[in-house]
Amino acid sequence: MSDSSGPQRPAADRTGGTADDDEPTYSASPTDTDELRLEPVQFIARTDAVMRLGSMMLGAGASAARVRDSMARGAHALGIDDLHTRVGMTDIVATTSRGAMFRTRVAEVRRPGVDAERLTSLKRLTNEITSGTSTAELQRRLDAIDARPRRYPEIVRVAGAGFACAAFALLNNGGWQEFVAVGIAAALGQFVRMRLARLHTNEFLVVFVSAMTALLVYLGVAAVLGALGMPGGQHDAAVTSAVLYLVPGFPLVTGALDLARLDLNAGISRVVYATLVLFATGSAVWGVATIAHAAVTQTATPLFDEPVLSVVRLLAGFVGVLGFAILFDTPPAIALTASALGAVANTGRLALFDAGATPPIAAAAAALAVGLGAFLVSSRLRAARVTLTVPAVLIMVPGAAAYRAITGVIAGDTLSAIQNGFTAVFVVVALAIGLTVARVLTEREWSMPGR
């Protein structure tokens, strides 16, 4: 027997060869076969599949609660005993365990966006998989979802942004001249935004350049209409409508819902991101308004009387929500349903405001109506509720007030900045409260602490 100053390797590391009949020979390092014996490859594959499911959900714009729920369903279907997740805005940390084995994985979603089509497909997938599903089957279905192109071509999404912002111009008491000018400006701004996004440059720079494009085009088209004898009397009040396609509605709403669930990691990140996007857009609004001497802090008076005013608001609300839904790649049936919910709720919100209700109270009531309506139809459409509620309430997000507040801060108009800023903040909070109350009333996990 030869001498050995250190402990011998365990039997699991043997190569199988022998130097003589008495002494086995050990390799200096484990072979590939040894590594496969040491690593629980099937458990690793299951963990990877669950992590991929969560990453795709997060990348499509899902809230932290939805990501965790989807990953838990996937883990249960694959036979994983326990799953602990920490979900942020751009990252997921997950620890899985099965028997004595455990594994921690970290995934990063570098450029999360909004894709309601993918979100709906993933939600349907998590509802359909059952216990005993194989890892290969789950990965195959994820491959199929990942390979799908965007539902709407670029030209349709450009038109969606144009019509959505044009509808906002009417809701902000603009006229048909503003409707046309804002629609053209927002469409061109969205086109520039999509082109610049392909360069993978700084996102806030993309937002700023896109906003500048939309605002300058709006002022140019308004000047042309004026020269043709079709001047609009509400141009200054409607100028902020041209950049409302840049309002970060999904991060704002899902961030607020995350905060309501005490998902502070994801909620704070989303709200901070949304605030930075608003500041980038607001800076462009201030710069163009200063150059053009436009008073963007003023508000317009309605151009129509009842009942024409309510009809215009209903139609504009429907078109506005539909435009945003298309911008988010929402499937047609879900987009039309969200448009109906948002149009009715927003018309009711504006009627409450005209009757003397404060903006936050009216917004909370409208969001509650949207949340309850989404609960009634989401199961029939097999849709994630966020794909119904976010486009529907996005038309109620006070983007114009937020831009006026930022413009007031930069321009030194303190009173206007405070008034518009507090209005924007409290309306967004009210929208989140309305949606949260609807979830608490209709979903058991929202009413149970610690879920």
C-alpha cells in the first residue's frame, strides 16, 4: 500500500481503473460522468423551467404577485416541493427545494416591457398545466409562446398611439382641430420611439426625443390648421395630450398594486421608474412650451353641452382605451372588452366630477367599477385581469396634470406645480385603491395576509 498524507477520495469519485489488485486509482479531478452523478440534473431542469416561466411573465409586464403565483403553479406541476421567490422590477431570485435538495437561481430581465398577448398566453398556460407535467412539455409550450411575433404590426401600433392621444385631446376639452393635430403628432412620436428603441440606447433619452418630436409636430400641424382657417381655441390646453402615449401606465398601476400587497421591492422600483419617465417627458413639454410660448398649465373649458358632452366622452373613452390596448398588443376580444369597461367607467368618473365630487373620489369609484367588471368577464375571456384593468384605467391617469406639475416646477410656477402635482398623485393613489378594493372583494388571496 502506498502512503497518503491526505484523506482519500470517496468511492463516488473513482474512475474504475486499478493500478494493481489491491489499490484503486482515483482521477485527479471528477470526470463528466462524475459530475452528472453529483448534480441532480432533473431537479436543475425543473428549476430552470420555473425560472423561465417567471422571467417571461415579468418581461411581459406582470405584477410581482402574478409572477409569484405563476411560478408557484409551475413548480407544483413539475413536482417541486417548495418555492421561495423575491421578485423585483427587473430581476427574480428563486429558491426551490425537493427533499434534501435545494437550488437558488437568479434571473435578470434587462428590458421589461408590456406585451398583453404574451401575458395572456402565459396566464392560460399556468391555468392549464397540471400535476405531473414534464419539464420538456413545459419548456416546449414556453418555446411556442416565445416564438410568437407581436400580434399587431408597427403601423397598427403607431395608429393606436395616435388615436389614443387624439381621444385624450377630446377628453381634455379640445376640439376637432386638436383631435387631428394630436393624432398626427402622437403617431409620429410613437414611430420615432419604436425606431430609437431598436438601437438599445438609454430609455429616458428615447422618451425625451420621442416627446420632443410629438410636441413639435403638434405645434406645426396646429399652425398649418390655423393658416388654413381652421384654428382651434384650445391648443395650449391640449398640447400635453400629444405625449400621453408615453405615460408609464403599466408600471404605475402594477407598482401601486405591488405596494398594496407590500411587495415593496417591485412596487418601489416600478413607481420610481414611472416617475423618471414622467420627468423625462415633462422636461420635453417644458422645453417646447418655453420655446413656443405655450401656456400648458392652463385647462380648457368643455366645448359641448349635455347630452352631447357625455356622448363625446363615451366615444372618446372607448377609442382611447382601445388605442392603448392595441399599443400593448392586447388580443382583440380583450381589447374591446377593456374599451367598453373603461369608456363607461370614465364617463361616470367625469360625471361625478362635474357634479361636485373631488377627482380622487371619482377616480376611486371608477377604478372600483373597472375592477369588478374585469372580475365578471376575465374568466370567460381567460384573460389576466391586469390586461383588462390597466388599459381601462390608463385613460383616467392624470398624465396631463403630471406634466403640468413638472413644467410648473421647472418654470418656477410653484402654485401650479403644487396643485397639479397633488392632483396627479392622489388620483393615481385613488385608482390603485379602487382596483385593490375590487381585488380584495373578489380574490381570496388578496384578503389573506401573508399570501
